[in-house]
Amino acid sequence: MQIAVVYVSNTGVTETVVDKLKKATKKTLSVYNVKNEDPEMRLSDVVIIAAPVYIGRTHKLMRKWVKKHQDVLKRKHLIFVLVGGEETVNPLDTLKNSYPEAILKKHHSVYHCGGEFRFERMGFFRRFLIKLVIKSKQKESGSDALPTLNQSSINALTKAIDAL
């Protein structure tokens, strides 16, 4: 069984999740970053689509890639991996806001793997805006906690991949 992981990562968090999967799974994964290549999925049986979430939608490059390859993808077993965003947001809403309905009709799996902020990899304006939002949310909740990767979700995803 051929398993492809197609991902995009702005600050390296999604790439970290993909690296964790590669190291933890017993399966061989072919990994492609859509920022650097436009992989063809015809030979893959399973396609794992991993992307960061911004304001309820996945990264623009991933949305474009999925739309371009939707005819092939709708015939594949798909696993969606969402990184970042609010864990309180329904992942299915994120998928509906991001990808063509044709590929979402088929049964698929969705994993939200949490997220974290890597301020050192952000531009000034983005870093400034995110810090403002964090400060506001921390005031609202009374907690100084920052988001983290959800290791139990990554473990569940690894288990699902190994069961294929």
C-alpha cells in the first residue's frame, strides 16, 4: 500500500507533525511539500493532507493543490490533518470551508493535532497581530497557557496509519 503525505507549513509546525508521523509509524510514507513540488497522486492508495488552519480555513497553497487534483483525490482514501487553529472549531467546518465538496463526499478521517506559535519564524506584522489576539484570549480565559501540539491526536493518527 502506497501512502503519500502532502503538506504545507509556514512556520514549521505542520512539518513537525509530519516528521513525528514519519518517525512513529511502521509504514513507509512518501512526503511532499506543496511549496516545493506538485506531486502526482495516481499511484498512491492513501493520501494524507496536512495543513495549518488560519481563521477557519486551511493554507491557501493546500486549497489550490487539492482543487487542482480533486479528480484523482476523490478516488483515494483521504486523511486530513489540521494543525493550529482553534480546537473548539469543528474540523468538519474547516474542511467544508477549504476543499471542494466532491472530495468530502467520500468517507475520510480528520485529525486536529493542535498547534503552537513559532514567533521567530513569523514576520513582524503577523507576530504583532497574533500576540494581540493571544493577550485578549488570555485575559478572557484568565489563563496564560499557549496552544501546544496534541500528542494524543498524533498518536491516534499514527495508530490509524499503522492499521492501514
